[in-house]
Amino acid sequence: MSGTSEGPTPAADLDRSAVTESNDNASPRTELLTALPTEPLTYHSVFTAAPLAMAVVDREGLVVNANATLGELLGSEPGALAGRIAADLVDLASDARVWHAYREVLRGRQAKLRCTRRIKHPDGQSVWAQVTVAPLTGHDGPGTVLLSVADISSRRELQARLRHLQMHDPVTRLPNRTLFFERLSAALEAESYEQGGTGRIGLCYLDLDGFKAVNDTLGHRVGDRLLTAVAERLTRCAEEAGRGRASAPLVARLGGDEFALLVEDSTGTEQLADLADSVLKAVQAPFDLSGQRLSVSASIGVVERHAAGTSATGLMQAADTTLYWAKADGKARWTLFDPERNAHRMTRQALASTLRPAIERGEFTLEYQPLVCMEDGRLRGVEALIRWNHHQFGMLTPNRFIGLAEEDGSIVQLGRWVLATACRQARRWQLEHPGEPPIFVSVNVAVRQVWDSDLVADVAEILAETGLAPHLLQLELTESAVMGSAGRPLQALQALSDMGVGIAIDDFGTGYSNLAYLSRLPVSVLKLDGSFVRGFQYEGEGVPPNPADEIVVEAMIQLAHRLGLTVTAECVETSAQAARLRRIGCDTGQGWLYSRPVPPDRISGLLGVRV
């Protein structure tokens, strides 16, 4: 039997072999265990070696102990921080809300404080830090707190870069619309609470004239270069305007070819006018872009007002409206906001938005002005004049809303209502006064009614419905509308004339005055514009009448008569005017001498009598 018999392995050998085998196939857990220090971990050792800057602070706010990381962050030895006021080290007292919350944590009334502070290093640099203060129990006595400070400067720098990209236009590098409105809102809010400034704010809102043509013909790359060059010139204008002042105007690109210059603490409209002038001159100077010479202009809306009671939206709406005025007035100019002009625009918008519903609600009515025979002074007809009984603006005359109706097409519906109402009323007068010669009714017709509706069919239907004879209806069109008639409008006028309806040219002598047209158009009446009649001198003024006025009117009347037309003179206001018109052969007169526009019942009293 050998002396080296096989048997159980001793425990020590078993343990050693297990460790050896384990080391041969070392796992992360095993390596972690072997890397642990041989001495036991303590709170103080972890606190001292921690990569996070920390300090233990007592209930009085004094530093009890600080680790090396905090000392390095503050540029001081850790031991030198002991006994210092913790709030001073991390600037907690400069903000009232932060200071109150910090005191509440020290007193045990608040669980935690977390804030961002800017800490100054002894070398002059600043560090953005996130400061956390929380109760610390079980160490360094009751009532102590742990103050930790994390350097977030890199994160803040990244956030600042991202914000800059988010708030600036990538093409021109100017502040974009978002940053502009942020600054505008902040300026308005500051003006509401601060007493040191002027309490006013100004804005130049500009748009490049013809920029779209540059983009379309030369391409977007050239367009972007032009925008960049414009931005540089605007920036120089702002810098020059800001010399000697607290700050220069903010220049921003709001989108497309729209820019804005915001003036905080403005001193009045003169300052904004000077700025707008300099901008116009700067933009109008030729641009040399990679060998291409371009010339553009700008339209600028200028607004300057008290900041109190002004909102960012209200200021921009005023600027946008004024910019529109500048373009409508001819471009390449600046226009100052005009409250009265804006009030008119607002009224116009209010009327336009309520026009169609007003037709459906029956807010319109007709008044009638007599058309009087110059020979015997008797009523021959009436002109129907529409009125709008507006719930907000009162009784409105046609010049306030007819243009709007023509723009949005509601003139077709409104014109049909006027035609039907006037014909119905003329027939009613005829039935109520069978012993008197029937009077005709004259109705104004817009060109759009001829184009956008079947006017001939409408007239035929209304005449049939009301029973009014066609010769008792006269349709008035302006001279500019009739003289250029061709195609469908001319066919419609001819069809109406063939039907027996009278066609009158209103305000004759103010438009084309192309007399050659008169022989080819189905016209039966000329209504001389009131400016001719007003040219007659009044008796008793001591000023002799101008013979030329009477000669011109007499010539037109004679020409009309030779063409088989009758003539009505508008705006007859005195008996002297009526006498001269009668002497030179005018057929009919209309004006305040006879009557202002009146309701239908007043016309009934004029039938059969001299007016």
C-alpha cells in the first residue's frame, strides 16, 4: 500500500483551489470585492473623498465641515471654510425667496431647498452651480444640514448655446420672432413698473418692396444674401441711433422679408421718424452681392406711444396696419400710425363683417329723393337711396358701405333687395294715387351686379311680381362703368333697354366723357355731376358768374338732346341754379332745393303738386 493514498482533500486546500479557480474565471463582482479597501468605510471618509462638493452646516448657518471638492470649487482650503457663513459662500442671501427657503430648512420647517446660483471664484471667474440643502440626521449633531454644490457650468453653457440657436435667425443671425416678442413683452412689463425711463416705446416694422421678385428670378441663395446684407445695414442704423443712449434699438427678423427695430424708452415720434429715415436711406443704397448689383426699397410702419396700457399684440397690430398704409400709399416710404385713420379702418372692418347678416336681418331701408321737371316744377320720378340702420353706428349713407358690398360680392344680394323694394313702392304709389300720372323710380346698379348676376332676369321677374311697367323703372350706372361696357354688360344693358327699362349715366362728366360712346350705348338719360351745377355762381354774392361753366353745361345738354337723351342736373340747391338750368334747356333737377331724401310717405304728399 502506497503512502500517498487518495482521500478527502483538506478544507484549507479546498478553499485555496476554489479561490484559484475563481481567479482564473474572474467575474466583475469578484474584482469589485478584491478592490474594496481593507479598512472599513466611514461617513467621514466618504464625505472627504466624495467628488461632489459638500459641507455640513449647523442650525445657525455656519459651516461645520467641508470636503476637499468644495474647497477646490471655492478656491480655498477645506479647513479654512469651517466657521464661515454657508449662505455667503454660495450666494443664498441675494435672492429673498431663496434666502427664506434656506432659513426654513435650517429651522426644520422645510424638507429641502434646491436652487441655481452663480458663484464667483477668487480668480475672477464665475461658476454656475446647483445648490441643494437638506437635513442631515445621525451625524454631527441634531439640526445640521448637508449643503451640496454641483458645478453645472457646462450644462448652462450648452443650454445657452441651444437657446441662442432657438432664438436667432439662421440666415441673418438676428434675433428671431420669438426672441423679439420676449423682449417686447419684457420691455412693456418693465415700463409698467419702473419710473426711471420715459415710459414710452417705439417700433419700426419694415418689409422689403419687391423681395419676392428677387427670390423668383435670382434664386433663394441670392435672396438670403440680400437679407443678410439688409440685416447688417439695419444693425448699423440701430448702433448709430443708440449712440449716447442707454441702449440701441433691437433689430430682429420676424420672418420672410420682414424686420423690426424696437426702441425702448423712446422720446417721441421724432426719434422714430429719424430712425425710419436712416433705415430707408440705408436700404435704398444699391447692394453688391457677389458681382450682382441689386436695388430694393422698404416700406415702414412706425408706431410710438406710451407703454402703459399697451400690449405686445396691440403694438404689433398697429405696426402691421401702418405698414399696410405705407405700401398702399406707394411703397418706399415710412408712415406714422394715425389713430383716426385706424378708427376708420376698424369701423370699415366692423361694417364688412356684419354686412351680409344685416341684409338677412332686414337692417336696410330706402329713402327717396324727388326728380323734378324743370319746366313745370312737378314730380316726375324719384331716386331710391339705400340707408343702413346699423345697431352701433346709427343710420349710414351708401358711401359708408356700398364699396364694401362690391368688394365682398354682397352687392348682388343687396342690389336685388333694393330693386324689388323700390319697384314695389313705385307700384304702391301708382295704386294709391290713380288720378295722378305715375312716377318712375330710379335705382342705382353696381357694375358687379351686371357681371355677377343675371340682372336682366332679376329685373323681368321683379317687374312681373310687382306689376310695375318697365318704363317706370330707370337703372343708374356710373359713367366709368357704362363707358367701358362691352360683351356681357353691354348685352345686358341692351336687353334691359329693349324691355323698356330706362338706362341713365350717373355723375356724367367726371369719368371718361367719351362722347362717341353715347351714340352706341342704349342710354336714355344723362345725369350731370353736381360739380357742374355748383360751378354756377349764387346770386347776391357780388361775384359775376363764370360764363364758361354755363357754356359747358349748355353744350352737353344740347348734345344730349340731339342724341335723343334727356338730362337731369344733380345737386340743385338754389332757385338761381334752377333758373339757369331751365334757361339752357335742362329737363329734370334733383337736389335740396326740392327735397332731401325722405321716407315713402313724404313722397305721397308731393304727387300732383309743384315741388
